[in-house]
Amino acid sequence: MLRWNWWVSFHSPREIWKEHPTMILYELLFFALAVLSLKHAFRNGGRWPYLWMATLVHGLTTETLSYFVPDVDNFWHAQSSVMLLGKRLPLHLPLLYPVFLYQSYAAISCLRLPWWAEPFAVGLGELLFDLPYDTMGIKLLWWTWHDTDPNIYDRHYWVPWTSYIFHLSFGSTFIFLTNTGRKFLIGYSGKDGSAGFVRELALVVFAGLFTFPVAVFTQFVPFYHLPHDLYGIHTENTVIGMIGLYVLITWIADRYKRHDDDRTGSGGRLSWLQHETGQAAALYYVFFVCLVVVADPEKVISTGLHQHTGSCNMTSTITSVLGQALPRRPYLCTENYDEGVFDWHCLPGGQHPPDNFTWYSICGTAYPNHAEYIYNVTAFCLLGLTFYRTVLHGWLRHGTRVKAE
């Protein structure tokens, strides 16, 4: 029987601040953003609180499967103030899904796109939240990746290209399952109203549990596994093609949508910063611009669970969705690894940890070109901020909260 401290463990914020200060800021940011998304859900009522809950269930499902299914267990989070599930899951991490996915949908719903295009627009919105997060998160050691896993081998600023596929595909699939599930599973086609507690709860479970497998087989297989695993196409190319397709579908839908769908609510048109997603986007992107300017990754020390250290000569295999046996080293070879975001310079004598360790310290590394990081992260943030400001421009507030019909 598992002990209670496997389910939840606590770490002193003061101790974390001494060695890994941006981790505390990261936690606080996501708690604040989650509160804004929850405020939006309860302000609107109807289906929105259930949608918020579904994104949280989806997040917990995705994270749990990622830690305990060996073939996809390929990353480790830094230790935060509160850790769950054997110190693998930071408490704030499941809130990423209401922050990224729910907020993106809350904004995109203002465009009133047709049902077949809306999921792709939400996927793009989620990706725009993710770009600065992924870039800075790995550089500041908020998590680390498996050194030789073939599914995350292709990188962009040490971010696996498949991480971008993940956010596009899982975000769009979740919205597709939610929207179609409302119509065909619970028999309710209303856009904002609630179908009642029982039916809405059934939809929460449906979308929360089935987004992972449906996204893998409908998008990860055609966009990643087939071109990459069978034909050796670099993942960068598949991501660019995927983004292009998402943009094209969204653009076509927006150009040809019915203009009489732009209904005027009794509450009138409001500034984008009066919408919770606008407030969240402003706070989020300003945070990352400041972070890339002032944070010093070389001073970071991340002590916690990381890839198991061990033999440099042992090779194992993982099984891909296509049934292929793909080789990888089961252990981190501390003398010969290819992770430019950490080294051992902060440890006594600069010595790496011995073999057969999973709990040890790693040391952040300097920016190879700080100006380049500032340029890229700022560009991502300006792009995201412009996107959400444009989407929310003149959004409509209904005069009354939505009730169950």
C-alpha cells in the first residue's frame, strides 16, 4: 500500500528560492492564471465550469499516463512546493491545461467559427501560449527530457518538436470531442448553456479521458509517426506543415463564416482587457519577456528526480504506435550526453553523480547567445499578445449568465 507521502509531498519555498527561484515564480504565475480562467467559467455559468473541469481531468489523465507508461515516460519535472504522485507531478502543472486550453477556447469562441474549424483555431491559440513557456522552461530547468528518446530527439532550442505537435493535436482534439460529444453523446447542441449536471459530467469524463488516445491516432500518427518513423523526415518539417494546415483551415473558416453569427449581446462590446483571457495573456506574456531578460540560467541548481544514471553501453527499445521497436539508452550517460541545458559545474569538484541515481542535482548553463533568446521569446510573446488582442477585439458580453435550458 502506498504511503501518503507518495501521493503528496511538500518542499520549503524558501529552500527552492535559494537554488531555483524562477520555479517559485512559475508556480505563482500558473495559480494566478488558473484563477482568472476559473473566474471566467463561473462568470459565464452554463457549460463553462464543466469545460474548465474537463480540461483539468484531461491534464491529470495526460500527465499520469506520461509518468507511468514506460514507452512515453521521457521527462521529469523540477521539484515545486507541492508535489504529487511520487514527486513526479507539481501541483500547479495540471493547471496548465485550464490556462492554455480553456483560455484559448474562451477567446476563440468569440470568433464564432464553424464547428469543423474551431478546434484548429484553439490548437493554434494553445501553441502560442506554449512557445515562450517551452523555450524558457527547459532552459531554466523547470523540467528535463530523456537524453536519447527517439520521439523527442529532434529539438528546437532544446525543445522537442513533438512538444509543439502535442499542444496542437491534443488541444484541437479536446475541443472536437467536447463539441461533438455535446451533440451526439449527451444530445444537446446549445453553445453556452448547460445540459444538466449528469450529462455535463459525462462529457467531462468523455473528453478528459479520451483526448489522449484519439489525438495520438488521428494526428500524431499521420503528422509525426508516419513521416518521421517510416521515412526519416525531420520533425521540424512536419510541425511546419501542421501549423500551415491549421492556419489555412482557420483562415478559410473565418473568411467564409456567416456574418449574422456576430450577434450583439445585451451587455455590448468591451475592451479585450476586460476579458479574463485578455488579462491572462497580458500577464503571461509580460512575465516571459521579463523572465528572458533578467533570469540567469547558469545560477540554477535543480535538485530532484531526473533521468536514471547508469551504463553508457546499455541499449533498450520502446515500441512506437506503429509497432516499431525504437532504440534508446535506458540510462543517462553522465560522461557522454547531449543536453546543452545542464552540466555539473555547481557540484563539488564539478563531478557528475554516480551511476544508479535518480535523485541528484543538475546545474543550469549560460545562454549561448542571450540576445538571441531575448529576440525569440519576445517575438513569440508579441505574436501571442497580438493574436489574443485581435481575437478578443470588441468581444460581446451577454447581459445575463447562461442557465441550463
